[in-house]
Amino acid sequence: MFSASLYRERRTKLGALMSKGIILLPGNIESSMSYAANHYPFRQDSTFLYYFGLKRPGLVGLIDLDQGTELLFGDDIDIEDLVWTGPVASLATEAFEVGVSHVRRLRDLKGYLDTARSTGTPIYFLPPYRPEHTLQLHEWLEIPIKEIPASVSVLLIKAIVSMRSIKGEEEVAEIIKGVNITNTMQLAALKYSREGMTEAQMGGKLQGLAIAGGGNLAFPTIFTVNGQILHNHYGDNKLTKGRLVICDCGAAAPSDYSGDLTRTFPVDKTFTPLQKEVYQIVLQAQETAAAALKPGILYKDIHLLACAELVKGLQGLGLMRGDINESVAEGAHTLFFQCGLGHMLGLDTHDMENLGEPYVGYTDTLIKSTQFGLKFLRLARTLETGFVVTVEPGLYFIPELMDEWRAAKKLEQFINYDKLDAFRNFGGIRIEEDFLVTSTGRKLLGDPLPKTVNEIENLRLCP
Ligand code: GLY
Ligand code: MN
Ligand code: MN
């Protein structure tokens, strides 16, 4: 938790951006797994955390700009709850720690909102991303469920995105904690993954390290020998000789700020010559893209720069041919790099994705492309000092996609289809790091982690 004054400053700034009405920011409630009392680990809503800092379930933050008050609605535990939970600080005590002096019971929220609605006060809220949010909004505001998506406040979304996009020093310090816990996970995977293990055996150890770091996984780990499947969560495949492993994992620090790193390594102690060659192509693209990060540049242009580097490398490998810029413009590289280069990172791994990509990654005038590949680019807009972003190019050899394109002779002026057979069982390679955009360029967040072929092989060769 940060200081009470920081939360107060954030709420005041949000209030100034909105100017009037009521800002309704519900926190999350417990979510049940298999029976009511069996909960998933509690995860507070990120926007609620940003403005109200408290992790307890069942709170609602409200900023009443017309009355000039900030309130927290929620309930204290009673003696029967205490039997199960032990003593819990009163809501008033916790509210004081985040600079809120007005606390009400949750059951008073509806009446408060009814009064506001009866006087025509606008009530602003964000898009719900859990079914219970939709039901709460329906109950509190008497909006038909079907009308809720169209009733969210774009003004509020834009105001919050403008604030959460620029990370303060205290937030960057927390992201670094998340990245450094993620580093310990990556180092464990690099050192201790061995032939014969299942993906889940290592994935489980990585989750243990995230929890030991004081937080938890920020997202389900991707630890797989099928790295060509972009979001393939670990399972019971065995690590077998000759395969590559993609390890894409992230710890959330105790504050919930996230790390997000990917390394790719051989099950064996060393890469094969072909694996090494493809790895160098991805590394070159990753380093070129990272070096181009600076305020004022479109992230979309950095994505395209990385694509051009990948095409250059694939031409060297004999898989592609023709003009590099034309190949990228036509999307020929998307046979091997189907997704976007990266995303914002913060309290969420895909930061603020619940607020809507058109506002987080794009603008009113920069609209998302519908072209295969570009349509998966989460972030395109101009970078600003204080943004935290990932850079994560990859090459993914998906047999089904290669077969489909080959049968259709798709973009065959750019692709040497007869050379693809050697790659049917290659898998995928991704390299991912997290960067702060600074006034002069960029800063790698967290301690440096082995990344070159030599650095990775040196770790794999450890007994
Ligand atoms: N870990 C998911 C991603 O890198 O976007
Ligand atoms: Mn990522
Ligand atoms: Mn990742």
C-alpha cells in the first residue's frame, strides 16, 4: 500500500478530470471455485486498488464530486465472522490509511445512489469484467443488464487510462519487484528443467516461487514444449530431447504489480545449430525493437520494425524472399509471427485491458487494423515518458497454419513454401522483457536475466 496522501492526490486528480457527478469504483468480491465458501485466491480490482489501495473484498469506492466527498462502502466483521477469520481491522481504520474519512455500510449504497439518481446526478462507472459486476450495477443503478455495456462512461475510462498509463516512481519500484520475483522463476526454469519432466512439474515449481515472493502468479504460466501455441498453459507433455521450451511467466508482487518475462531454451544443454540460428533472429528483433523505445514514437512502428527484422532473418534462413517492407505491409511475416510485439504492464499484466483496447492501446484517430497479425496488436499508440511496456517478438511454426497458407499459395512471392517442412516440429521461440519509457529512451526493468545463446547454454550446462 502507498501513502494516504498519494491515494488522495490520485482521487483529486481523477475528480478534476471528471469535474462533476459521482464516480463509482466497486472493488471485487470473493469468487467461488466449487462451492460457495471455497474461494479462488482473492484479487482486488486494479482500478479500485489504484485509487483506494485496500485489498479487502466487498468494498465500493465512491467519489461524489457534487458533494465534495470520498466514501468507502463496506462492512465490518461481526463476532461470528471473527471465529473464522481472526480479528480484522475496522473499515474506518483501514479507510483512514488510504485517506478516506467517510465510511458507510454496504447496504446504504443503494439509497445513496437512489438519491443521486433522483436529482439527475450522473453516475459514472467502468466496463464490468466479472458477471457479479454486471449484476451489482444492475441492482444498484436499475439499469437493464443488456444496457450496461452501452452505459459505461467513456469519459471515465479515458480519464483513468490517462492516469494509470503514466507510472509513478513508486509504481515502477513495485513493477521491478514483480520482475525480480519473475527472474527467480525464470532462473529456476533455466537451471532445473530436465529431460523427462512434465511441463506441469516445472510449472508447479514456478508457481511456488511466485507465492514465496509474497504475491502470486500474475497470469497462468506458459511453460511448454509447444511454444508455437501462443497462450498454451502447461500440461502433461514431457520435456524430450531436441525440443525447445518456452517459459512465459510473471509474478505479481505483494502490491499486485506484475512482471512478465519470456525465455526460450533447449531441453538439452545446448541449442541445435538450427535452433541457435532461429534464436538469433528473434534476439536481433527483440534488441532492435527495445533500442527503438522512446517517447514520441508509435509503438505500432516499433512492432513493424521488429517484423522487418524477423523477415530479414527469415530471408537469411531461406524461408522468405522479396522486398522486406512489402512483405511486412502484406503481412507475409504473420505466417511466423502472428501476434503483436507487446502491451502495457502495471497492476495488470495486460495493463487496463478490461477498460478496452481502443482506449488503452489506441486513440480516437489511431484505430486498430483488421489485418491478421496487426489485429492482435494490443498497443499501437505513441509512447510517453512513464509508460511501462513489454517487448516480446517471437517466431512460431504452426503446422496447421503453414499447411493452410501453402495450400492456398498465400503470398507465395514472399515465402519459400518448399523449405518449411524442416520446421513442422520446431515449436516456437519468444523473448520478452519489460521496459520503462524514459525521457531519453528506455530502461530495462529488473535485474538482467541471461538472454544470449551463450548465457542460456552456460546456465543449462550447470550440473
Ligand atoms: N504472458 C502473456 C503475454 O506475454 O502477453
Ligand atoms: Mn507479455
Ligand atoms: Mn509474457
